Amino acid sequence: MSIVGTPIKSFANTAYHQGRFVDITQSDIADKWAVFFFYPADFTFVCPTELEDLAGIYPELQKMGVEVFSVSTDTHFSHKAWHDSSPAIGKIDYYMLGDQNHALSNNFGILREGVGLADRGTFVVDPDGTIQLVEITPEGVGRNAAELLRKIKAAKYWREHPGQVCPANWEEGGETLSPSFDLVGKI
């Protein structure tokens, strides 16, 4: 069952963010774009490469009004220890949410039952609190932050330009489509 187009559920988690612990709830993302970037666990192999890649585009996401929350079922204490000990994770300026009680992982349907770890999944939530984009990959396949950035730009464009859609491989500034009866079968 797809959760695209559904509202984000209530949550309350603690994050490690820029040297301190902060409590985060769904009200903290009200009226903002947000990315929830789930990964299996701290101190692993593929995860730090993804989180470092995401850290590289974080300044651009911030300029676009998009907040980022990485999430694993580790504690916020574990996130701090990883941030303090790993050169790759030390580059992170976005929120690192702890989800040891699995509430957030269950809300997004990303928890691997019987394992206690989140799958590798990305969820983009619009300013209304509606999930607009979902990407889930197997544990051994890392995600691409540049492609995530492209998808967020497309989702924002689509929201801001009713009646326009972004075709495959659309890049910011590229041509869009105006769906109509006349267009059907001509592409």
C-alpha cells in the first residue's frame, strides 16, 4: 500500500543536531518541506556514504526551505558518538533523529519486522504535512543525493505550478508538460 499522498503521522523523537540534543515533533515541520532519510544503523558501511552525500547537498536544500532528518533506530546518544568519531558523519549539520522505540519507523512503514532496523528509505513531506515522494532501496544499495535534490525540485515546481508536470529526467529550468486531451498519445 502506498503512503504517497497521505499525511505524516504524529511523532516525538530526540535528535542530535549541531552539538546538542533537541526534541522534534511533527509541529516542527509544519509549513516546511522535510526529508526523512531512514537508514539501518549507525557505525555501518553504506550508511555513512549516503549520509555524507546528503550532507553535501544540505546547504542547497536549506536555501530551498527544505529541512532534513536522518533517522535510524539507534539512540540520539549513538548519533552523537558516531558524529564525534567519524570524519564522514562529522560533516553532518542536519538533524539525526533517534528512533529506538520504532514509533517513527512504524509511522512510515519502514521498520523491518523482527529485526528492529529501518529499511533504507527516503520520504519527502510537503508544507501541508503530506508525503509526496518515497524511495526504498535494499540494504546493500546506497541512494544518490543529487537525484533526491532533482526530485525535490520537481515536486516543488509541480506544487507551485498547478497544471504543469515534470517529465522524466526533468531538470530545473527544463521544459514541463501541460497534461491535456490533445497531448494524449503524442509523446
